[in-house]
Amino acid sequence: MPGEGTTVSDSGRRSFLRSAACLALLQGARCFGASTSHAALPPESGALGIPIIDTHIHLFDPTRPGGVPWPESSDTALYRPALPPRYKSLAAPFGIVGAIAVECSNLLEDNDWLLRAAASDTIMVGVIGDLDPAAAGFPQQLERLAANPLFRGIRYGNLWDRNLGARLGEPGFVANLKRLADAGLLLETANPNPTLISEILSLTDRVPDLRIVLDHLPQAVPPVDSAARKVYLRDLRALSQRRTIFAKGSEVFRRIDEKVPTDLGVYKPWLDEIWEMFGDDRLMYGSDWPNSDHWAPYADTFDIIRQYVTSRGPQTLKKFFWKNSIAVYRWRQRDAAQRKLTS
């Protein structure tokens, strides 16, 4: 999303990673080279032997008339169409059978564009749109968009020059978020930091029934300052005790000394803290594709969290990569590969 850093991988490294991913992750399935049809791979031929739901990807098309608000044309890693067929060809070999598109535009009309893009391919099971609860027309727009079963909620936080904390004192803003909850839809946060976590805590006091998803929590490491860290962890733990709060295991990678380590040991201590707080039932997989390309290829993005979650056992694996997404997003099956677990 806007403001994220970039990383560039040379073609040799990408080729090596792709080959390694085929060997280590696909467990005997044919490697996904140019001569292999992804559609021919069964949904459980991927890394984990279970179908997977990716709860955080972005769809956009810079070639559209008028362009797009994000990414910027200078972003060489991202500035090309990111549409369902491209995502499916990349993700299907890992066992991914469904995805949820999260807004990356603050234009009202782009909610409709995103819904059309998602409807074009059954791999897409949901859309998180962009509506401003501070806007006068919010109730009417919410009712209109909610009529589409792919529409699962909105994203609001510290993107697009918005300020959640400043709006919480406005009765109309809070009333609109209550409308969102009453419609059975959810709120996703944007790029958590200590301030936003504190504001979300205040929001849950005002709208306790609103389901809220914290995105990219692994990359939101606690502050270094001991006093600030204490406050941040206190607020995060308080949030984790509230039944309507969920989090995504997305954006695990971080840039450290101008490098992006791919060693799980670098990230495990903070992942352990996140799991200790939220537990198996309220964490979900999200890749943040294609924004994840700023840090590493999809193979690495998937494998770092696969390594960690696999170590926690098969039940955690199923909940994180599949079952929790159903409980949180309440998405509807569009394809036979998206069969639901009932136990």
C-alpha cells in the first residue's frame, strides 16, 4: 500500500527461488514452469495438502482510463495490471483456491470496479471496499454495495489522509460503523502502529459488535522505547481479549540493514508473541500480493509463514490457512475447490 518500501530481486535469484519452491513446497507435483497448466493442478497438490484462502491481495489495473491512485507509475515492482488470472497462475500451485481483494483506491467508483474484477473469476470469494464512514452518503452506499454477496466490509485506518482517532468523537461516524456491524460486515484496519491500535481499542468500546481485522500485524513490531513498547503491547493484548478482533499473518518480512532476511528465526520471537495473544482461532493467512513483491517473491512470502504455522501442528494449520477465514469473512463458496471444513 502507499508508502511501503521496495526491494528488487534479480532474475537469477527469482529462478532459484522458483525452483526451490517447486522442490520443497509442491511435494512431487509438477513444477510450475511455462509448459505446465496451473488449471491442471488439483487444489490439494500444493505445499500443505489442503485448500488455502488468501485473505489479503490487491487488484488494480494502471492501464485503465484515468489510471489508478495506487501504485504510482514510478513503482517498477508493481506498476502493471494485477488481476485475478495473474494471481491465480501464481498462487494456485501453492494450494490457494480462494482470495479476498482488499481496496487500494479511495475512489468511490472503484468499489464497483473491484467487485466486477472479483466477479470475473471464481477464485475471488470476497472484497473489502473503501467507504468513508464520515461521508454523508455512507448509509446509502453501504446498502447498495452490501447487496452484492462478494462485498464483505470496508477498510479504514491511516491511509488516504484519514484519522480514525479524530473521527471517533463524531456521533455520525460511530453510527455508520454500527450500521456496518448491523449489516454483518467487517472493518479492516490499515497499516497498524501504536496510535492506530489504541484507536481501534477505543472503537471497540463504542461499537462492541463490529468485527475488526488487524492487517499486517507481523510487520508492526513493537517500539524500541521501553515505555512506548509497554503501552503498545498492553493495548494489543487488550484487543486480543475482545471476541470480535482478528488479525492477519501478513507482511512477515521486514527490511533490516537494507536487506530482507528469509530466515524464520529472525521473525519467530514476534510471531510467538502474536500467537500467544490471539491464539489459533483468530489469525489468518494473507499474502498482501502484489505489494509483497516489495520484499520477496510470492514463494518466499508464502513459505516463511508456512514454516512457522506448520510447526504449531495440523489443527493450527487448517484454522490459519482456511477455517478462520470462513468464520471472519463469512464468504460464500464459488468453486468446488472451496469446500468447507465442518469439524
